[in-house]
Amino acid sequence: MTTRLFVCLVVSFLIHAAVLVQPWNFIVIAGDRQPSMSIPVRLVDGVRSEDLIREIEKIPEEIEEINEGISFETEGEVSADYLDLLKAKIFDAWEYPEDAIASGADGAVRVRFVLDALGSVTEIGILSGSGHASLDSAALDAVLKAGPFGPFTEDLAGETLTITGSFCYVLD
């Protein structure tokens, strides 16, 4: 009887240890989800195809207006953990400039930057500006202040990583 109890306790311990050690990557936080690029479908009567094409072309612009905060896209494969670390460091360094708040300026800035294998920023530039110099420079400053991001993880084979970041400034 004691042998059976001992075996059950050991098996239970191993199962619990495996559950605690296992990374739970399937849990998704609602705020981190990206909007889908789906096209709304509806029945139409007598609509010209040119009008439908114009409506479809407007959809990405509408999605860009909805996004708030920061988001990143990478050229190449990178672990989710490394990208989460990068996003958290940049988000902590990111500020809404006082002069932009005072003037009621808002908009979106797209920044492209390149990291070397040690995680240092080697190149940085603005792909599309917000129309307000202080917002554009605040996005650049956030990336530069947050770096370096640490060496690449073993799953990233290249010597550099190119990242495009979107910074959306929204006043309520």
C-alpha cells in the first residue's frame, strides 16, 4: 500500500512540475490582437464594380485610424518573447510630447529601424510622418532610448533584424 501511495505521489509531482514548467503561449490578451484584414460582405443591387473597389481600398486606412499605441512588424523570423521584450522597452520609453498635447496634435508615425546581433540600433528613419515634427521625433527617441535590446535569440539566424514600428498618437 505504501509503495502504491509513493508511486502516485511521484507521478502527481511530475505532472504538476511539467505543467508549471511548460510555457503557456496560447493565452492571448485581448488588447494585443491585431485587427483582421477581412472585407465586409453584403448583398448589393445595381452597384458598379468601380465603387466596390474604391470601398475595398479604404479599408486599410480605416483600420489604421482605429489602432492606438504601438505595433511592430519584422522582416524575418523572430521569437515572440524577443519581440515582446522589444515592444515593452519601447513602450516604457515612449512619451506623448507636451507641445503636441497642448496644440492638440495627433497622428500616426511609421518608423523603420535595424538592429544588429547585439540588439543595438544601427539604422533608424521615418517611413511616414504624422505631420507633426514633435510626434515624429518622439517616436524616434523612444526607439533610441529603449535600446539596446539584448542579443538575438538562437532562433534568429541573421546578423540584422529590420523592424517597422507604428506609433499612434491619439488624444481623447
